[in-house]
Amino acid sequence: MNAQDSILLKAKLKNNDKMKTKQALKEGLILGIVYGKHLEKNIQVIFPRFAFRKVLEKSGGEGTLIKLEIEGEKAPLDVIIQEVSSQIYSGRIIHVDFLAVNVNEEVEVEVPISLEGIAPAVKDLGGVLLQNLESVEVRCKAKDIPKAILVDVSSLATFEDMIAIKDIKVPEGIEILDNDDVIVAKVDEPRTESEVEGEGQSAGADVKTVEGVDKKQEEAKEEKK
């Protein structure tokens, strides 16, 4: 995302050291920390959950460059959304790490892969498109971080064709750091009816086996009584 297209998130300094996650959640807030080699010290911040959700909708999440406007500060900071932490049981966001950067310096970030186009092996041969890699690590200037790495699958004409990291074309100034030979996408042959039926029978046999074990366990318990 280019600097001029950066998304703005407004935050306040976290002056209350006693505020914990539980209280922040109750008040509809998210706790955050800003760090980076250009800062004299780490900055603790708080911001509304609804505002950050809007940022995520526009930006795509971790690895994205945004502007963070902290109340009382002279100018917004250019930051990368470094890590978003959520509650396991509720999925609610509870904490965000921001990396303060100079937009003209190089950074290394994880960027999602997005497949585009139509694979002839799917359209003409009825195959199943498989994406083996969801994201890649890239090195580029902070201002040039892409929202996604686009991979055209129109070259997948047969079931033997594959797209590896080395086949991906990226804009000038962006370098993919993953191993060149890692497979990103391919097309699998369609499964036959007998294969599908075989899987169903196997699953049915497993269920019967489990039921049989459960029944034997129940009978054993009855005998003990």
C-alpha cells in the first residue's frame, strides 16, 4: 500500500497502567504497543475496537502499512500492523503490535497470496485447484508493501503443471524471500465416483467401529455393576 493511500487509525496514549484486557474489552477498546528503532521508547496506546475493525476491512490486516494518529502527538506515525492477538474462545481482538517505520526503508513482512484467472485444467479437464501456500515473506520499502501477491493460474493446463515461487511475477522493488522451489498452486485430477464411495464406506466403517467399542464399554460397565 502506497504512503498516499495509507489508512488512518486514531488512538490515545494508555495512561492508566492498571487497565487490563478485561476492562478494555468491557469498554470496547483494544490495547496496543508501538515500537521501532526510530522511537526513543515504546508507546502504549488504546483505540476503539470498531475503528480498528474498519482498518482491517480496508487494509487486509497484518503486514499492512497504516498511519497511526496518537492524540497529543505532533504528526501521525507510519506503522506496520505487526501482530494482532485475539481471544481463543471469543475471537475478539485484545491487543495489537505496531512497528513504527520510515516509509522509504526496507522491511520484511508476510503478505497473503491471491490466486487469479482460470486454470484450463479445471475448466477443461474438471480438475480441482489447490493452493499449497497461503502467504509469502517479502522484502521491500515500507511504502511499497502490496496488499497481496497475485498469482495467475491460467498456465495450469494439465495435472502435471505447477506454479512455484520462482514463477511468480512481482512488481519492481519487491523481493520474495521464500525458497524458489516451493509449490504455490497446482491442479489435482478429479476423484472418481468409486473413490468417493470408498471414502464414504471407510468413514461408515470407522463409525461402526467406534459404536462397537462404545457398546462393549457399556456392557463391561453393566457387568461390573
